[in-house]
Amino acid sequence: SLEDYEETVKKAKEAWKVWADIPAPKRGEIVRQIGDALRQKIKVLGSLVSLEMGKIFVEGVGEVQEYVDVCDYAVGLSRMIGGPILPSERPGHALIEQWNPVGLVGIITAFNFPVAVYGWNSAIAMICGNACLWKGAPTTSLISVAVTKIIAKVLEDNKVPGAICSLVCGGADIGTAMARDERMDLLSFTGSTKVGKQVALMVQERFGRSLLELGGNNAIIVFEDADLNLVIPSALFAAVGTAGQRCTTARRLFLHESIHDEVVTKLAKAYAQVRIGDPWDSDTLYGPLHTKEAVKMFLDAVEQAKQQGGSVVYGGKVINRPGNYVEPTIVTGLPHNAPIVHTETFAPILYVLKFKEEEEVFAWNNEVKQGLSSSIFTKDLGRIFRWLGPKGSDCGIVNVNIPTSGAEIGGAFGGEKHTGGGRESGSDSWKLYMRRSTCTINYSKDLPLAQGIKFQ
């Protein structure tokens, strides 16, 4: 309830006062212990992710492993964060850049990665000296509670308040309260572009800080010189993994006209071999969608694709078994700018599209509103560097000869345009969780002014 929320924010703010005084390397040591505690429970937690979200067990375990890996990353970072000492133009002066924690970081995560996304945010936020307030998806609250209890025990064993990593379970009313709350010094939101826009406006209205990880309408482009032994499994994993419920899922597959028919035939054969079943079964590669609403969205999208001129060459139907199971689906024959192709449907539907020239297909990759992940398959070195350059992909993640999904924790994760512009986890994304001060110290007995100004 909102009363619970109010009490939790107060506790988290109080806990921050303790946490901010602890040296960063010591904070890193505690984060390392959190990683170890998660490691010890990794199979149980992975199983719980699988139960609540519906992804296959190995993916559930892999998601907890991401959190563990980010903890390891954060430990090293806790001894490295800092700003430069800059040359001052004034004699007897020092110019330094100081980084301090923002304070309380609100973290709103989505159902599809109910552990990893919190891990990316919290481990980095914590070593920077922030307290965290987490709101997980209402449909995955068991895993949120389990993870929070593990973290709280580690914190309390180190004689610091468990409220440094607080949790609120709730719906849109709690999310709205977090977005509007001036006590949230940074709000990190992962979810749909539609809700993300509302969150961004509420946070901006109070001149707050937001970090947005929103939708993706990701493309794989396959040129005539591509290695099809890489293309087929890559397209399959990117489109079908997590039953199409990743923000980095491949939704558009652009094939050069000379190889289009061959790739579609091979891909359909590969789809036929996908083992569908209980997510807890070790043999299963593909589980259910998360909710009944997702099944309806899937059916609506398939129907729209047909109405707009597409042909379903594989799948397209609900599977007759208990649970929210649908067939992984391939649609061909649509133009690159069909309305349904430009719509992100969070389901395993892959639109296969033909192209002739490099320039046109690079433009088609960039013409959707989102800009998260993108991949090309080619052996042409010049084309690779054009793809990475200013007239290439406009996405935050730009790949060559690998799928759109499966990002590593060492690189900053996030995208451009309607994907929100946020960056989480690797590289210098720690800076988003801190505030910067440019500090000038006069250690002389004179008072020279900058730019040589005389005021006497």
C-alpha cells in the first residue's frame, strides 16, 4: 500500500546515512558477499524465476548468474571510481572532479528479467554509495522477496541496515508514487516505451533524474556473403529465446534477396526442431508466454500481419496444452514499413523481409522508433566498419556475426530514441548513479580570477 511505501522510503533514507559513510572498497566487499550468497542459492532462485516468469530453467539460472557476475564487476569498480585532477589556469589552485552518490535510487523492473535487471542497477548503485528501493513486477513478486531477503541478511550480518536494499511490492500506484517522489534521487525504469514515457514525464516535471530501458524492435541483417551456419542458430536463438520476451529479441530479419528463400527454408526446419514444454524440464528450449494477455497480443499481431499482406510460413497458432503456449512464428512477404513490422509485439513473431542494397537496409534498420539492439552477418570488412560508423546502425548495441540478444555485463547496456537513452551495468555507466562536482581549491595567498579578469 501507499502507507507501506511511505514507511519504506523513510527507512531507506535513514539507511543511506549509514551506507554513504562506509568507504567504497568496504561497500564493494559487502557486494561481493551478496554475490556469494546468490551463488549458493542459484539453482533455487533460477527455479523460482522459471516458475513465476515462465522462462526455461537454464535461462532462470543464467539470469541469477548475471547478478552474480555484476557483483564481481562491482567489487573491482569499488576501488576504481573517481574523477580526474585537472590543470588549473590559475597559479596556486587545484582543480579536481569529485563524484558522490546521488542518495536513494528507485529501481522499477519488468517481469521478463525479474532478477538480472535489479542486479545490474543495485550492485553498481551500492558501490557508488546509494541505497536502493526496488519495485519488481507485480507478477514476479516471489522472486523479488526471495532476493531481497538474501541481500538483507548479508547487510545485517555486516552490521548495516537491511533497508539499504528495500523492496516495495505493488502496482501502478506505487510506480507513480516513486516517479513523483522528490526523495527518489534517481529513478531507473525498465519496461515498455508507453509506460516509460509516462515515467519520464513525471520525473522530469520535478527535475528529477531518470534512467530508462524501454522497448526494442531489433533487426538482424544477413548479406549474401554471410556464413549461414552462424545465421540460422543466431536468428533462432534471438527470435525464439525466452519465447520472444526479451527487449533484445530479434523481431525483424532482413535477408538479401539472393539468399532469402534458402534461409527461410532452413529457418523453418530449425523452428520445427525447437523442443517446447515445461520450463523446468531440462530438455525444454521454449516455454510459455508470461500471461493470457500476451497470448492475445500474439494472436492479434499474427492477424494484423496477414491483413497487411504477410504469409505465415511457420507457427501462428496457440498450442493446445495447459498454460500460455503459442507456436514460434515466422512471417514473410511484408514490406519493411508495414505498420505491424514497426510495432514491437512482446511475443515470438519474426518478420522476414527482403532487401537488395546495403544503404537501403541500413536505413530500414534505423527507421523504427526504437534503437536498442542490431546485428549484421557479413564477411566484408568495409561493410562492418560502415555498420559501426555514423551512417550505420543507430542502436545502443551494434553487433557483427552474433545475435541481437545475449549482452555481456562489461559493456554498457541500453539504447537510443524510444528505447530511452539509458545505460546500465558496464563501461562508465556508474556515473549515472553519482553526482559530479567540479572543485577548485585555492592553496595560495592570492586571488587570481579565471580568464585573466582584473577586478580591483
